[in-house]
Amino acid sequence: MQQFLTQNSDIIIRLLLAMFLGMLVGLERVLVHKEAGMKTHALVSMGSALFIIISEILAIKYGNVSGFDPSRIASQIVVGIGFLGAGAIMLQGSRLLGLTTAGGLWVTAGIGMAAGFGFYTLAVIATALVFFVLVVVYLIEEPIRKRISEKRVNEGDANR
């Protein structure tokens, strides 16, 4: 077991960091009562890291094969997460729901890709910025939304 851990420590660190950072992003989503929470974001991030690690291993193993391009795996992560995010977006009346969740899943995949490539600092900084957007920008945005909503109600009363 010791030898396994030693030989694979870099892979384990990459996957664990991706999972942990994805869970952090998902925690905010849980706290605001959204469907895609810690498990979903952890799996998206860790899955992205896994695919990046696979592409690196394939590049080492088959790098000299003509026409082989392991970077295609990374580009397909973006496409796949776009499909997953599209499933999170719903139209309810005239309101779109799930856009922030879809964006969160998309950026969480990017965080996982950064961790998968071993860009730990990039992954951590991106996670901190995601938290800034999800928490701090929300705190700035919410009073603005309330004022706009109040203004619409007052304009509706004036038109009666």
C-alpha cells in the first residue's frame, strides 16, 4: 500500500484537490438550496481532473503516434459540461432558472481541469474567485434586484 501511495501520490493529490475544490463550490449551492450541490460539483471537478490525467498518460504512452491528439479530451470536457449545464437550465414562465448553477458546473469543470493538469495555484485561485462571484456579488446584486422589483410594483400601481 505504501508503494502504491508513493508511486501515485501526484495523481491522488490532483484528484483529491479537484474533489475538495468542487465540494467547496457545491457547498455554496447547498446553502442557497439549489439542486446541484456538493456531490454534483465534486464529481464534475474530479471527473474533469480524471479526464485530464488520462489525456496526460495517453500523451506519454502514445505521443509519438501520428495524428494522435490527447488535447481533444480536454476540449470534449467543455462540450460535455455544456450539455450537463443545459440540463440544469429551466424556463419557468418568463423566468430562466438554473443559469448560475450551469455556470457553476462549467467553471467547476475548469477548476477540475486545472487540478488535473497539476496547476494547483490556478485551481485554488479560481475557486476563490468563484466564491467571490457566488457570495460577494450576490450580496451586492440582491439589494439592486429588490429595488428594481419594488420600482416595477410601484409603476404597476401608478398605471391602475
